[in-house]
Amino acid sequence: MNLSKLEKEGKKWVEKEFISEDQLDMILKSYSKQDANVLVVLFAILLTGLAFLTFIFSDWAQVAHISRVLVMLGFTVGLYVLGDQLYSRKQTLYGISFIMLGYIGFSASLFLVINNYGVVIYNSWPFVILALVGLGLYIIYSHSLLYFISLATLTIGQLYSEVSYTAYSYTLLTLLVVGFGYFTFRHAHKYFAYFFGMSLVINLLILATSFQENYYWFIVYMFVFYLIANLIPKKALSYPFKLISLSSMFLFNIYQASFLQEGYFSEEIKLSGLFLIVLLVLAGFMVILKRLTFKTVDYIYLILFIPTIYLPYPSLMTLIALFIFSSALLIIGYKEERNQLITYGTIAFLLSTLTVYIQYAWDVMNKSLFFLIGGLILFGFSFMLERNRRKSKQKEEA
């Protein structure tokens, strides 16, 4: 709950005599107000960084001359030094800002040297260097912005390596899991968990799709990720990891249902018996794990990990699985009065419906009618969500 919402709710508590005015003031003072200057500084970093990149690859910098490289490196070092001085004087935000600009300048200078001197690269080693430098800066200064920018660099490097060289970088994956994973678990902060989880999913998705005929191993990767999330005792880590792994599997199933046709499966995909064995072992471990803390909804999540590519009419089977999953979430949510499950179930049901609608109605329906019916479906779901919100609000007030 943010500070403004807390203040608004606090006034209601005072009116109902749950707390006094003095207690509300003490509660509000215990929460520090967000510094709006942070957003200004972040935009300043973004614009200045874009200026760096534009200048680095301008006509002036394209001439291969050592003096130009030395000027850029000197400017980069100057930014580092200025940032370090500001940081040591307790001007943390400005110090980290200049350090990040130095990091961007170093990145641009590295690619300038590679481009100007015709250095031939066949893998992602420049991004390995940049990720290591970024991680080193985070170790020195322990600021979250440095963690985020270096993690983003690593993820971009993995995407670039696969697209440009068709070569997956296991070095970047190892650096992600060992280096960034260590600090994610050490600090156990939810934002670290979300960024790390999304980067891990992207890396694993690239790994799975790099073997096109065995892309479905992504299901195993996400199952392992989901199991690890269940074993983590810290909620700040376990909840984001569960949400990311399950959301990734839901979107993965939508992708299968939307774009992978039955003919594609039979011609391109090589089904593996080992995959089924591994998946069954993981499912068995999941069941044993949940026997101690039984929750019906945990078993429902297993629907997302069903390998429908092994079933007849896999596209149709995937759609059925999505509808069963979303319907089950809605039923349990209403039965146990869990608003969060109701929201997730409604969104899942909406996306499943739109997937079926787009897949089967686009080619056979008039385009005007297609968009009209789509809009009516969205209005209907919007009405349902609003009605559920009002009901839950009335229950809370009662």
C-alpha cells in the first residue's frame, strides 16, 4: 500500500475509532515519502545515455583513430570518478547516476572499438565483460540501479547472441544464476526477485527455442523454477518466482494454442521419452512436497505443465487446458472468497477466450463484426470485474 492510499484508509480508521489521530500520524511518519527527484534523475540518465550512444556512432567517431577512443575512455573514467566522489559525500542518487553514465559510456566505447577496428566476434563476449563490470560496480556500491542496469545488459546480450550469431551463451546464463542469483537470494527483495525471475525466464526461453525441435523442454525449465519457488521460505522471493513461472507457462500455452498448428508438430517437433520421464519425476516430487501443506489451488497449477504436444489435436487440447485452469481458479476463488484468485482467474479466462476467438474467428468472420464482438466481450468482462470489486468492497465495509 502506497503512502497516499494508507493516509486515505487511515482517515477511515480514525472515523471508525479503530485508531486515534496521533496513532495515524505516527504510522504515516514511519513511512518515508518517495522522492519524486528519482524519476527526474532516471530520465536524465536515459536521455544522456542516448546522447552517448548517438555521439559514439556518429560520423565523427566512425574514423578509426586512437585519439578518439582515448577521449571517450577518458570521459568515461571522469564520469566514474565524479560519481564516486559524489557517492562518498553521501549524495547517493547523483553519485550513482554519474556512475551509471560512466557504465553506459564504457559500453558504448567498447562497441566503438569493435566497430571501428573491425574486430570479428562470433559470440557474446562483449556482453560478458559488460555484465561482469556491472556486477562489480554493484558489489562496490550496493545500489539497486546498478543491479538492474547490469542485469538488463546481460539479458540483452543473450538476445543479441542468439539473434546475431545463433549461439546461446552458457557463460551469460552461468553469470546470471551464480552471480546475480546470489545477490537476489542474499537481499531477498521483491524487486530483485521480479527482475531476476524475468531475466531467467527470458534466458531459459532462448535456450529452449535454440533447439527448435525440442522447444518443449521449456516446460521442464519452468517446472524446476516453480518447484524451487515453493522450497524458498522467504515470501519476498517465493511469491514473485511463483507468479513469474506460472505466468510464463500460461503465456507459453497461449503461444502453442495460437501459432503452432497440428501439421507443424508432426513435421518439425521431435518428441522425447526422456522429457516425459523428467516431467513425471518433477510432478511426483511436487505432489510429495504438497502433501505436507495441501492446497487445492497448488494442484490446479499443474494443468499448465501438461505437455499437450504429446496428445492428439495438441492445439485444441491446449485451449481446453487453459479453460479448465482459468475456470478452476474462478471456482476456488469464489468458494474460498479469495479476491486475488478471482482476479487471476478472470484474466486467465479472458485471455483464453480471446485466444480462441482470434484463432477461429479471424479468417471466417467479417472484420468489422470481428472487432465489434471482441469489444463486446471485453465490455462483458469489464462489467464482471467491476461487479466483483463492488461485492468485495461491500463485504469489507460490512
